[in-house]
Amino acid sequence: MSDAARGDTLLAYLDTLPHDPYPVQEAALLRYFEDGPETGAAPGDAGGVLVTAPTGMGKTLIAEGALYEALATGRRAYYTTPLIALTDQKHRELGDAAERWGFSRDRVGLVTGNRSVNPDADVLVVVAEVLFNRLLHRGRERDRWGNPIALRDRRFDDVAAVVMDEFHSFNEPQRGIVWELTLSLLPRHVRLMLLSATVGNAAAFLAWLKKEHGRTLGLVQGHERKVPLTYHWAGEKLLPELLEAMCSGEGDERRDPALVFCFNRDLCWSNAELLRARDLLADGQRDRLLAQLEALDEAETFKGGAGPKLRRVLARGIGVHHAGLLPKHKRVVEALFLERLLPVVVCTETLAAGLNLPARSVVLPELLKGPRDKRRLLPAAGAHQMFGRAGRPQFDREGHVYALAHEDDVKIARYQKRIDEIPEDTKDPGLMKARKKLVKKKPKRRDGFAYHEEAQFTKLQTAPPADLVSKGGFPWRLLAFLLDADFRVAPLRTQVDKRLMPDADKRAEQVRLTRMLVALHDRAYVDLIPPPPGSEPRTADDSDGEPPRSAAPELGSEPEPEPEESTPAPGGLLAGLSLGGAATGRAAAPPPSSGGGKASAAAPKVDALAGYDPQEAEPTDGLAELLAFRAVHPLYGGFLLDHLGKLEKHERLQAMESVLEMPGSVAKKVRVPWPDELPPGPHTLGVIDPSLVAGGTFSHDDLYPKPIEDQKDEGASGSSLRFPVPLADKLAALYRQDVRYGGDPPTTAVWCAGRLIEDGGDFYTFIANTDLAMQEGIVFKHLLRLILLCGELSAVTPVGVEEADWKQEMEQLADLLTGIVVEVDPQSAETSEGVRYI
């Protein structure tokens, strides 16, 4: 497009704006719409711009300029975000913007990996991994298994722009590498816009991008907020007193709406309850708020679980927002807040990095995070994200950030005032006695507890922004994708050497990459050339795509189940995946620990691979297993396929639930029952247990200790009491024992969905029975992720089960769980909010 034409497009876009752009917005748009390459750019480099500015500077308006150009010129564009919730929000906002510009909202689509809306639209709002996957397979008509790749998914010749929002996610240890590799794969003709919070090394980052990836971008930095922030240290007020003062008066005298950030979910609820007794609503707010709540009551929005409690605090103008809430309840809080009907929302810090819920004020009751003995000042980057939520350009002339002293310090200060009211040199005997009594009873700080100070609040305000740096290594699934696209190892080495990290970290990443490749070779997902030291040459039969099975004691065939002891009663434990009807029974005695099994080969010493440098990693057909897994550590998922088909149904569900990480505060309420309630099956007793004993990981007594009462009779108590090792922990231990260089996949042994199904499948009854009402959102997300895992597992067939039977079992479980979640929140069941990516 010519310089004049692009200039006309920019003018047309500016004409659609309701107000003149801020200086940083104007500078960014002018730089982005400049025609021709940046100074020093490589031939064909379309250039673009990196915009760094504080939260609240209107970076969305800048992004919309690039998307307007794509719609106006009939080209395509991608808009990436790091979060599904943010992707959904941006899809709605950009659809509205398209209509405002005179285009159909159907020209804006959404793709998140598990859900799509208008996937052939000209502008696609996607999570970063979707764009990366499409770039990785660009130009290919079919994947390696013969599946067709849609033309628009593999073509980029008509893509004019890519906007990467929240680009400071480049710093994330787990997913930042996706942003990093996307930059290296993006065709040079695509104009690039990176939108980030303020960073410390913007110029150095662009120099690295030009040197290592041949992309030359302009730089526009904004340091001053359009709405300035005023910081307040509230050292003499408790939270309810401060919020009531902030919500008093009329119009600009009020300092609401306010976001109160807490560092755990329980604090959100306790602080919301503290505020209930305070008068926070402005004149006219209460009637409109109650009308909205009554309409929601008719839809039974607050039925069961935490719903009634949330309804009570909402009626007082207080919202609660954290991961423990059901998605439908979070949507209600967000909508009421945006409609300016809630003076206060008490939330966790994740809201600061996700949804756009700007407020006039931000309140931080705490500045330290972590468990009691490890409380540390919160990171400056996170603090700046929270501070940045204060001040709304369309409503406020200034934003306010409050930090409170710890309530202990407030009480001490108040007590000291009472003491100071009596002169220290008083001669009055009565006053002397009263003062002495007050001094004696003066409260003190708790021993061993870390308190925050005003100086730390000041430090956070002035702390420099974080640098953009490469963090973390190749995730397993990402490595599998890269090898599927190109089996040469040299490009992977080159990518590591190009990373924005110290040389020592690069060397460590090269070693880690070698170990990961060896692990893939050992499991027959790839054939390394040359083979790893000490490995035997692979025969043709070994490379037929069937990964090797985990080492296990050579016990011959598995024992036949004994109906009276090992097998659940008919219609019992999840048999047929029906609701209710749990059965109990005694587990068969495990085989002697001295059985003639052999321990799996110990992993080589650290220097066993010194000097080993594979040149090629030719994928086998088995690599499809790794690419099938998104909700689970892929190598561990492949390992589970060795066992799932041989386990009992209730054991399969235990294994599946364990890979979906669950916070300890919830996991402790849904512990796996003892073996007499969930008896181990033949494969556990005949293969898994003996393997662990033979490998020296557990003893027989570790796996199956005596009943607790017997242990107490023998004098055991407290931490000396021993509990059976759940199946999930056995499988994870066997993986670590048998799979060298396989990492340590996160697992949590729980019986959550299993108990829910056994108890009849009523979500709210289950929540009440487990005392998880305040954490029901975590349970709900667990069910959504389990549904997605069923879909992933249905694409691969474990050893020991027929493909058709396995698919049917996974479909039945998914249908059963879907029925449960639809009863609770149909909208979230459709969007599957629990998905995870590479």
C-alpha cells in the first residue's frame, strides 16, 4: 500500500474516534502507519512498533488502528492475548468496534484452541499459542498424519498485521517462549505491533530483536499516565473505616469505585463480610442494584453453594472476584461493576493482569505475600499492574492508590494515642496509675511475623519496571511441535543461542534440550541420530510408532482378579459411569515385596551425556501421543497410556484427576479414600506396587500401612502417623523412577469428580458435603478441564483396551460431567474455560 493510501486510512480511523488521541496514542499510530521500512531494516521487513506505557494509557485504541486498516483494505490480522478470559472480552469489544466503524461484526472472529467463533473472519482474536501453531505449519497442506490443514490457517500472504497485546507476558517462565518463537516465525511482510506495560529495557530488547530475528520495530514509550495517580498511606484506619470514608460524599468527593486486592481467596471473603455492615452505596445506586439482583434471582443465578452469600454482599454494594467463584458469578460481578452499581470489589491480584475493570481507587490491605514464615514484598511488576487499575480516563481526573498498615500496627498506634493522652511527667497519682496500666496492656507485634511498612509502599511506587528477558525452556509439547515441523536439531540449538538470556543460562538450556531429546528417544517418540551413548540401535520393529512400556517386574502374566476381594461389586465404583451406587470392599493383599522383580535401570550420571550432540530427531508415529495432550504434561501423559487401559475404572479416574493441578486448600477436602473404600486392582497390585518396591522407591509398609487406630495403639501420633500411598502418587513415583530426564510432572492425588459421581452428581450437594462452597469455582474448573482431558485421551488408545471401548468410555465420562456442569453454568460449559495450552 502506498504512503498516501496508508495515510488516508489513518485519517479515516482518526475520524471515527470520539476524542483526540493522547500524545502516546498519536505517536504510536503515526509510527505504525509510516510507510516503508524502519532505518536499517532488512529487505522485506514490514516493520511495526513496540509501544510501552503504563496501564490506563489507552493501548487498545492503538491496536484498533491496525485492525481497522485490515478491515478497510480487505486484508487479515491477528490479535493475540495471553488469557482466554481476556480473549473473550477483546472479541466482544472488537466486534462492537467493527460495527461502530461500519463493518459487520462477523468480520471479527475468535479462536482459542477449543472454541471458535467466525474462524474464517478477517480479524481473529486468538490466544498466543493458536498463532504460533499456525505459523509452525505455514504452507503445509496436511499434517504428518495426513489431516488436512485449512487453507486460511496455513496461508499468511494475505495477513497484513499481528497485534500482540500484554506483550510483557514474554517474561512468563512457562509460556513466554511462545511469544518469543512467534517473533522468529512471523513472515517479514506482516506488520507487527507489540503492546506492553512499561519495561526497563525496551531499546535493548529491540536491538536484540533486530540482531537475532531480523525484525526492526519503532519504539514509542509513554511514562506519564493520562490520569495521574495519588498515593496514600492509610496508617491509622482499618479497612472498613477507610472504605466507608472513601464512599462518603457526593460526586467527585467519593473515591469509589474501588478495587481491594487481597492475596488469597479466603481474605477476599472475610474482608467482604467486614464491609457488609458499612454504608457504601450512593443515593440512587441501591434501587438500581436491587432491581438487577431481583432479575438474577428469577434466573436462580445465586442458587446453592456460595451463591446466597455472594447475593448478600452484592446487595450491600460489595463484589467478590477470584478463582473460587463460579464463572457465572464472576460475570455478574464484572457486569455490575462496569455498570457502576458496585462501589467496591474485593478481588485477588489475578484480576489486575486479566480483565479490564478500571476503578477510581485501588486499595492494598497487605504488601507482603507468602506463607507466614516466608512473607516477602510483592514484586514491583505485579504492584504496578494493580496500581494501574486506578484512574479511569473517561471519568476521573486522578486515580488513588491506598495502602493500609497491618491491623496490628493500627491497634498499637491507637493504643499509643491513649497512652500519650496522659502526660508522661504527670504528678497525679490516679493518672500515673492509669498510664502505667495502659502501658502494661499495650498490644505488641506478633513474634516471627513479618509486617509491611510505609517505606516499602514508597519503594514499590518508585521501583523500576522489569526488563523483557527470556525465561524457561522448551515445554515438552512445544518441543514435539517443533520436531514435527523440522526433525533437525541444529535449528533448535540456534533458537536457544538466540534467546535473550545470559550465556550461562543458554548453556544450561542446551544441556536441558539434550536431555529432553534423550527422554523422547528412550520413549520411542523420536529416533536420535547418532543414538545416545549406551543405547542399543533401534530395529525396524522398535520404530513402528509404539512407545516402549515402562519397566516392570517380570512377574509373568497379571493375576486374575478375585471377585470376592479385588473386584468392585456389580454396579459399584463408576461401573457404567452412572450416578450414585458407590460400593466398598477390601483390597487384596499386595504381593510380597521380595517378589522376583527387577528394578528399572537407574538414570545415567549427570556427565553421561557430556559431549553428546544429536544431529537429528526423526519423529516416529508415536509422537502423535505427545501432540494429543494439552491438559497434562505430555511425556507423563504418554507414560499413563502404559497403565490406564489395565487399571480399574475408578483407578483410571484417579489417574486422570491427578494431572489436573488443584490447590492444596481444595485438595485436602477431596482426599483419595483408603484402599478399603477404593480397592486397588490387579494391575496396581501385580505390576505398579512390585515395581516401586523393587526399585526401592517404597516399601510394602509404605504403600499399605496399618490402620490409624492400630498405629495409635502402638504409640504413633501426629506426623509419625502413616497413610496409604494413593494411586496417583504411585504412578508419579513410577514415572520418576523409570523415565530418565522426564522431569517432575505436577500431580495432586484427589477424588473429586469420582466422589461427585458416586454421590449422585448434584454439584451443590457435593459442594455442601465437602465444605467447598467458597472454593466451588476451583471444583467447577476442575470438572471443565476433566471434560477436555477426556477429549484428549479419546484421541489415543492405552495399552490393554480396545480403541472403540476406550473412546466410548471417555465419551460417556465427558457426557456425564458435561451434564453436571450444564446444570450449574451452561455458558461456561460451552466455552470450556478450563483449557490449558502448551
